[in-house]
Amino acid sequence: ETGVTQTPRHLVMGMTNKKSLKCEQHLGHNAMYWYKQSAKKPLELMFVYNFKEQTENNSVPSRFSPECPNSSHLFLHLHTLQPEDSALYLCASSQDRGRGGGRDTQYFGPGTRLTVL
Amino acid sequence: DAKTTQPPSMDCAEGRAANLPCNHSTISGNEYVYWYRQIHSQGPQYIIHGLKNNETNEMASLIITEDRKSSTLILPHATLRDTAVYYCIVRPATTSGTYKYIFGTGTRLKVLA
């Protein structure tokens, strides 16, 4: 257990569905991340939130909509997805200590395996 | 683009030391080297990180060359449960101050019985 939980662990949805992925961290961190891992591809960073503010959007299509209501929770709202969006979606958190330095090891959740039909 | 180079795969006999190399020849002076591993379809697991000095924890040892252009992760007594993809990451800074990891394709380590 890393202190980062994700629900659901598996999700199957049609292209017209709307669903949400949830991530919760119990580590007292202030930064949270969404990553996507497609089959046989490296992890790709999607979004970064720091103190509830989005600081990175890695050119992610608008059918993926993140929400960070507080530093402990992160959501990824999904709508009108495509089959190629099928992937493992990973959440991570870290303690951001700013540009002055300090370590901010990212701790990952177990992921949500998403299948889009 | 990833700033590290790792061999795509390695085998190691159970009980022996597994030495996983990583090349990061363009590393900057204030960049850390991080190692994670990912067991099939699970989230990446943090292993160890370092800046200049060699580091050791309960999972592994990290040896960084003096010029910092390469490093080696050592699992001293590999077990079957160490079979995983191992990622070496150099951590760059972003304008926001939140560090962004760039994952490459890693090394697929297979521990053989």
C-alpha cells in the first residue's frame, strides 16, 4: 500500500457514456498527477495539480476533464471516449517543495484499467 | 523525450544480484536520478533515488558514477517477485516548480528460478 487509492480498479464503458475515475491520497501531499499508460507504451503525464490548481495539461483532449476539489482528492471525468483511450490510468501524489529544491518522490496508486467499447 | 537509456530486457538467476544499468549522459547538476519498478498492470513502485552519492535502502542500492552520467540499480538477492519493468528517471524541473517525471520504456527484468 502506497497511501494512494484509486476507484474503480476496472471500468468498461461505451463511447457515449460518462464516467469518472477517483483518486485519493492519505499522505498529506499537495501535488497530484494523472498518467496514462497505453499497451506497450511508456507512462504519459496528463495533468498536474499543485495546491488544487492545475499546473500542467499535457495537450490532453477535452473529453478528459480533471477536477481537484482539495489536495487529497483528484477526479478524472470521462465523456465520449474513443476505443484508443483504453489504457491503465494512474494517479500519483507528491509533496511539492518548490523550485528551491527538496525531494518530491511521487507515489502511485494501483491504477484503473479502462476499456472503451 | 526520455533523458535516460536502459537495456530493454535482462535476466537474473534467483538469489543472485541483479545489476540494472542506466545511462543519463545529459543530466544536469541539480537533477536527481530516481528508480521505480512496475509489476504487471500495477502502479509504479518507488525504489530509491540519489543525487551524487551512492544510496542504499531496504530494497536496493544505487550506484552513481562520479561524472553522474550513468548509474546502476542493484537488487542484492533477486527473488521471483522482483520480476518487473524497472524505470530509471531523471527528474527535470518545470516552470511551476512541480517536478515532472518522464518515463521511458524501462528494463524488463525477469528473475529465473
